[in-house]
Amino acid sequence: MDTRISSIASDLRAGQTPPEVSVRTFLGWFDAQRRRYRIVQNIRDELAKEGVCTVPDFETVWIDAPIKFVLSEGNGIFVNFEPKVPGEEPQKAPETVPPGRWETREATYKVGRLAAANQGIVSVPPDKSVAQAVTIMMLGGYSQLPVMTDEETVLGMLSWRSVGTRMVLNRPAPLVGDAMEPHHEVRSDVSIFDAIQAIVANDYVLVRGVDGRITGIVTANDLSLQFHDLTEPFLLLGEIENLVRNMIGNAFSADELKTACNPADASRVAYVETVADLSFGEYIRLLQLPPNWSRLGIDIEREVFCQSLDAVRKIRNDVMHFDPDGIEPVELQQLRRFTRFMRQLASVRV
């Protein structure tokens, strides 16, 4: 286990302030790139052992967001942070949960976890000419620009719609402040599902961080790309499983399929009637036996196929735990390649 957490705990107890790091860098200390459930649990156990926690919580924010380290209340030390937004209560360091004990976690997929919500924005002041703003929009490929006087104050939104409307109505608007329209924003800690309606209706929402600053803009296109990234592994796995079922579905009787189950689990054996009742692991156990493999009538190396299917099974286990960070690029490529392979087999067997 990485010793940096222990060093950070010692520094904090000595009254020193450790430097902030990004969540991505923090995960790298544990040889991880994604916040998978086992990795998160291991990290939390290590933090709890040293009496340290992160603010904000490393699991709930964007993967490249900065986090700071503080001593937790679990050590009897109250850590207070001044509120960034007037009227809000100060933040408290979360209480440490003893290692090995389940910690209640944030279940909501928040807007702040989207990359677009954290990548800053290009804005224009209200006294800039519309011609200048339109030039910025054309050069940057933007559909809209927030009209702002500082990082927190949004006066409105300049968009192709707001500019075009004034043109067709013959209402001159030489300055941005004359051509802007009301803007739409959400806080970074709201559910992405609560923000979808506003994004679809307006093509965008500005995202305001917990410190009051506008941290990014999420467009309908960003939303489409994010959901593509999240759903592609599910769709590929579904296709792979259907292709595997089609390959073996008519080659074995119900009694033969039951032999892939754990014989000690009588209820499981009784449950299996068709290939659709088998798990990924049971597909592999069925096909690992040479006599069963020969029933398929395909001249493919059995061991290589089963190893590849087992790799898919392991990826599936991670995907089904739903990690909003997504799977590793190399794993996504594995799924794509195996899907193409199974499609090719299916096309030849038809």
C-alpha cells in the first residue's frame, strides 16, 4: 500500500498542510485509474486507518478535480472549513469509518462528475460588441456564450438564437448586453437526471460550483457523448451474451446445460432450463470440456476462446457495478474486438 497517506497524516498532525492533488493522481498512488468499488473500498480502508479523509470526497467529484487532505472527526479532531458561498454552513470533514465496515456513499450521479462541468468557460462582458462576440463564437465553434462580469456573476446568455431573433425583428443590438437572453444554470451537486430536462429544453446549462463560481457549461452534445460512453459497454456485453447463447443454445439439452452449474447448489441446478439461464462463468465451464466444445462444430482453439470469454466476464463484473468513470480504454477495445469476432463467427454459421 502507498505510504504517502501515512506521511500526509503525520504532516497534518504536525500542523502542516499537504498539497492538493487531483483525484486521478490520488488513484495513481494505488495503481488505479478508475474508481471501481473494490479500489474505492481499499482506499477508504487506508484513509480510515490513518484517520484522514479528502475534501471533497474523492468518489463524488470529477476525476480531475483537486482534493485536499484533512484529519477526520473519527480521530476526535473537528476540522472546520469556511463557507465559500454566503449563507451556507461551513463544511465538516466526514467521519472516518473503521476499515472493513461499509460506509454509506453518495448514490446520485451528479452534474459535477461530468468533464464539461469542470473545464471552464469562455465568456464575454456586456459592453463587448456583438460583432466581436460572434467572431469568438465562430472561431471557437460555440453555440452560445455566457455574459459575465466576473467568475460568479452571470447577466445572461448570448446565442445564435438571441442574435438572430433581433436581426429578423429589425431590432439593432450593437452590444452584447442588448442581445443577450436569460441564462439557465444548475449547481454542480444536483443529479444529472434533474438537469437533463433543462439541458434538453435549452441546449445547455451553466454549472455553478459549490464555491459559487461558474465552472463549466454542459450542452446537449456533451450529454449525448457522456451517455454513449456509459452505455456502450452495456450494449456490447448484451450483444456478446446473445451471440454466445445463439452459438450454444441448440447444441445442448437442458440436462447438459445443468452440468455447468455448481452441483452443490441444488436450487441453481433446478433453475437452469435454457441457455439464457446460464451465467458467464457457467458458459465457460460448459465450453471448457473438450467433448462439449466439439459439439459446436467450429475449428477455433478452445482454450483461447475460453480465456477471451473469461476476460469479458471480468470486465462485465466491473461494468455491472456501474462506475461513472467508465471502463479502461483497453477493456473497451477488448469488448469491441470480441464482439466483432463473435459477429464474424455468427455470419459464417448462418
